[in-house]
Amino acid sequence: MDVAYKKLDKRINSGDIDSMELTTIPNIILTRSCDPISVEDLRAGKYEKLIASMEKAMIKYKGVGLAANQYGKNLALFIIDKKLADVNNVPSVFANPEITEYGRENDVLEEGCLSIPGFWHPVKRSKKIMFKALDSEGNKIKFRARGMLARVLQHETDHINGKTIKDRGQK
Ligand SMILES: [Zn+2]
């Protein structure tokens, strides 16, 4: 769900824009579980610069979410689109994400990924989840998510666990 627009995806493939700041498959960093982040480091603002750079990159490439390992850092940290976060009244930065419950109902939607240019794939996911993480200030947060938010959180949490939509082959 990182790329919302196929048009942009084509531009990446044709080399019109520089996507080098993002990691793409088969980079091994995308297949590894990311290192957890400490509350102390978050509180000390250690990742503020990284988060700001990731936000710039996500906007530049019109992503809906971006995980740190897609940006070359093996850290359990991801961001989501600020509008999507605001609409759902949740933060847009998450560390050490965990999905603690998957709802029984699923749906299937075609997803793309900034790390897999040119690949679009129907992915089955839970419509509702319970999500747990730390926010950018190190506070513990837990909330129920549904719809688009639930899908994006599942996609990005997959990245943190070393998985991509290529590992989610359901139709
Ligand atoms: Zn992705």
C-alpha cells in the first residue's frame, strides 16, 4: 500500500525519478525482522531526523506508509500518511508494532509496494485488527483499526517482520 498510483509506479520503472533512497527487493534488509527500538531512545528524540526524512520520502513517492527498512534502516519503525492518521485519530509514527488480534472477516484488495516497483498483487487481510506499538514519544498505545487503516498497518507491520506482499499470496 505504499504506492497509491500506478502512474507513479511506471515513472519509477522508467527511471524518470530517482528511487535510490528507497530499498527495493531483493535487498536482504527487506527479509529480516527489524531491531526493536527503546523507549529511552524515542524519548531522547534519537529518531526525529530519520522520521522527518522518511516523511519526506513517503510524500515524494506518494506512499501511504513507509517502514524504516524500506529506507535502509533495520529498525522497527514505520510511518503512515498523516491524513489517514488524522481521520482515524491515531498517531502517524509507530515503533515496535504488533498486531495482537486479527478479526475473522477478511477482504482482498490489490496492493503495491515502493520496494517492489511494478508489482501489484491482490492481498487478503483482516478487515479489523487490534494494534499495539509505541508512538514517537515512547508512549505505549493500543487501538482497534479497521478498513484502510487496518490494511496499511498490516502491510507496514509485515515489513517490520521481514515480509512483503510477495509473501502474501492469497487471492
Ligand atoms: Zn510495502
